[in-house]
Amino acid sequence: MLDILKAILFGIVEGITEWLPISSTGHIIILDELIRLSQGEAFMEMFEVVIQLGAIMAVVVIYFHRLNPFSPTKTEKQKMMTWQTWIKVVIGCAPAGVVGILLNDWINEKLYKWQVVAATLIIYGILFIIIENYQKSRKPKVTRMSQLTLPMILFIGVFQMLAMIPGTSRSGATIVSALMIGVSRSLAADYTFFLAIPTMFGASLVKLYKFGLNFTGMQVVVLLVGMIVSFAVSLVAIKFLLRYIQNNDFKGFGYYRIVLGVIVILFFGIRSML
């Protein structure tokens, strides 16, 4: 029962932090230290990735019509535009997909450290503030998906690849890169959500494959609870972000990241000295 309550808390944190550009890893790494599940290290590593499936399903639900090229209510032109969106999503995911296949284990072994998480939290937080100040008096050059060119897509895709470094925040990295090249906040958020579908599905399936399907009954319950809670909370978090960016910039998230980075340094720094 205690692990189920912990799974609920992990699902809440995942559902919020996966979509807001504040790094789910930065929050999960602290939460993991405070309320670690009693299911073993291998299961915990897999659990943290697989509960993202619940978060992804929230994107699918919210954007189902927009991303469905077979919708009977769409015109042929709209269906063609939907296919073009999917092509841009697949291209944008390519850099992360290639690097993930080749270097995922190395990244987990060498970079999954609190020092790296703290550094990336602070660096991207500063980037958010700098870019928003720079773009403050400028009008976005790209406001529609059809305006995203191949170089722009690859540029954003490279930043999503860099988000494999713990603490970066996948949504934070892609939004920052999109803002850098003049993409509007709303389109940057939409494209970030779209990129998440194949990227996070792929990462979750790889973790499931490596762990195998030898779950105990309790592990199945813990996984399902985490995923369901993550799904429900993600619905709220995504809708909140879409409303928020209509009248606000991302500097608030930048300041939050810097504060969280300092907290990570203090938390683990002090603990290491005890």
C-alpha cells in the first residue's frame, strides 16, 4: 500500500514537470531520494521512464483530432497538412532517436548525476531569461506549423537530443531552441508536445524491453497507478501551459529552474558532507 501511495506522488510530479519546462528529472531525482520505492533499483529506473506513457496519452487525447490524418471531418487539404505535420515531427525526433540508441546506456551511467542535473537546470533557466528579454520587443517570425523549415526542424531536433542530458528538460530544450529562431510561444509549445509522442513512446518501450515482462503483481499495480495519475495530471498541466503562454512569457520558469538548481546543489552537497 505504501508503494501505491508513492506511485501516486511520482505520477503527480511526472504529470506536472514533464510538460512545464522545469525538468522532470530534476524533481524526480530529489523525490526518489526522499521516498524511494521498495521494488528494486532496476524496476525504479524503468518505472521513472514508463510512467511517461501516461503523460504521452494526455497529449494524444488533447491533440487527437489535430494529429489524426484519417479524420472524416477534415478536408483533403487538412489531411495533407496533418501528414506534413507528422513528417516534421519524425524528422525532428531523428537526432534524439539516433543518439538515444547509440548512447543511452552511456548517458545513464556517466551523466545521471546531481551535479549535471543542477548545472543544466541553471543553464537553461538563464537561457530562458536571456532569450525572452531578447525577444521581448520582437514579433515571432514563425507562427504556423507550415512555416517550419527543414533547418528549423533539425535545429529544434538537436536541442531535443541535448535534452537527453539529465536536468535539461525535453520541453524546456525544444521551447528554448524554437524561441531562439523566432518561433511563437504557442507554436513552440505545440511542436514540443508533438515531438514528445514518438520520443517518449520510444524511450518507454526500450526500458520495458530491457527490463522484461517479469513483473510481480504489486509492480503491475504500481506501474498502472503511476501511469494513470500521470495521465490525469498531464491533462491539467498541458491545458494550464497552453493558457499560460497566451499572456505570459517563460521567464518565470527560468527563475524557477535556477532556484531548483540551487536546491539540488544544497540538498546533495550537504548530504555528501554528512
